[in-house]
Amino acid sequence: SSGINAGRSQEAVVSTQSTGEQRVRVAESAGEEGKTWVVSLVRYLALNKDETRLRELLQRLLASSSPRVHGSDRLELVGELLKVVGASCQRVYSEFKQQLEWAANRS
């Protein structure tokens, strides 16, 4: 499985369920448009309590070697996404809030 890497336009692929199986692909080079899609996807996953896919997406972002993703600082983007996750998926929020704090202290 490929993650989001610096200097490459690889895709983070997350499957979501609605009326049927969909694939949502967000290219790293998509900038603000990509960020908008990621926020929308995280909102969708949080509202549907899809903790597995939320964890997968957030983990890929935290593990990325690129300091910038979708035109934003990687850690700031994860922080913004955690605000979207909020109370909908408290367990995921708490888990990744701790990881984000740890990553920020290492920077």
C-alpha cells in the first residue's frame, strides 16, 4: 500500500460505503481542492462512525514523510481534521490527538 510521499503525486485511497461501494482518491498535488475533499471525507466517515477508515486516513497523514500535504502543514491539517472528527468518534479523536501532540513535540 502506498502512502503520501514527498515529491510524488501518489494517492491516498479510502473506500466509503453509501448506496454502493465508492472509491475516493485524493491526489497530494490537488492543493486546496484536495484538502476540501479530505475534510469532506473525514466528515462523512465521522458521521458514519467508520473508525477503521478514519484511523487509516489519519495514520497515513501522520506517517507521511512530507511536511506539507494539500498545501497545508501536515500536522496542522491533521489538527483541522481532528476538529471535524470531534465528538462523533471520541475514541479516534483522543487517540490521534495524543499522536499529534507527540509528533508536534518531535518537530
